[in-house]
Amino acid sequence: MKNKNWDKWEITRAKGMWNYILTYGSLRFGLTSGLLFGICFPLSMMLCGSEFHLLRSAFLLTLSLILFPIGGIVWGYCMWIFVEKAYWENKASELALESDRIRNE
């Protein structure tokens, strides 16, 4: 990532891991995915010729709005670990370049 993105990540990481997991994982990823699945799946079933059942569709939407945010917590945690690893690798390479530059002066 570019320095601008790492600056953004430093602001995000300053808010903490759980803030990131809940905001980006559960709310943004989980609720969005759950809503899309809960709406698109019954619509696709109707397009395939199945009968529309309001109660079944409402149950599916409710269930997806519960389960997808839970999955979003796992997704948010995995993304936090992935980005943190990349962040620290970038910091280490910046420090190595800086020490090489100082040594070569």
C-alpha cells in the first residue's frame, strides 16, 4: 500500500481492533451481505419458477441478518490480522531502507 493508505490504516488501528471488527466486519460486510442474500435469494428462486412464500422469505431474511453479521465478525478479525501483518512488514522494510540510507551516508 502507499503511504497515504498506511496513514489511513494508522487512524483506523488507533480506534482499536474491536471497533474495526464491528464496523467493517459485522456492520459493513455482514449486514450488507445478509441483506443482499436475504433479498436476492428469494427473488432468484422466484425467477427459477418456485412459488413465493412470504413467511419463508421473511424467515430467511431474518436469519441472514443474524448469521451474516456473525460471519462478518470472523471476516473482520481475519482482515485485521492480514492488514496488520502487511502494515508491520511495511514498517520493517521502511526501517531497513532508512537504516541502509543512514549507513551509506
